Amino acid sequence: MIKIGLALSFIIAASVSASETDKLTDPTRPYINLTTQVQKESTDKEAPKKKVNQLKAIIRDEFNYKAIIDTKTVAVGDRINGYRVHQIKENKVILRKGSQYKTLSLVKRVKVTKAKG
């Protein structure tokens, strides 16, 4: 008799807790609003253009310089984005496309003057 009572109380408790778990939510779960609609971007505006030929770093080994432009490592003579690497110096890279030259610099030049006084 006691076994039957325990079994029934266990079954009732299990059915109540199963229906209650549907209502409970994790308090640490981030709130996600599924009712809002994502706004489509206007077709009138163009997507922002990605900047190309950004000089990220210049690497020097014993004899040569290499440059990291965008995500590629290049040496003199290599091609990148339609340009040929013409020259690599300590803080700049010169690219060439036909008769057009483009200089990429790591640091913009700063004019140093002595303070008076």
C-alpha cells in the first residue's frame, strides 16, 4: 500500500514538474526578440567600398624587405590588386601600374621642429 502511494505521488510530481518546465526560462539566457522584423537596406545606397592596398606591415630579413598589403605578403616584383610591387623601403611601398605609381606608407611624415626657448 505504501509502495503504491509512493509510486502515485512520484508520477503526479513528475507530471506537474514536466508541465512547469515549459514555463521556466534560464535567467542567464540572452533576450532575443523574435517579433521584430529585420529592415532591408535601401537599394539606393551602395554598400561601403572596402579599402584596398592598405599597408599593414613591412618585414625585413637579412637581404630583402617584404610587405603585408591587405592580407597578402608580397615582395618586389609580386602583383597585388592590379599593381606590381615596384619598391619596398623601411616605411613605404611603391606600387606601379603602367606609368602610374602609388605610394603606401606605414607612418605619415611628421615635420619635427625645435622648440624656441
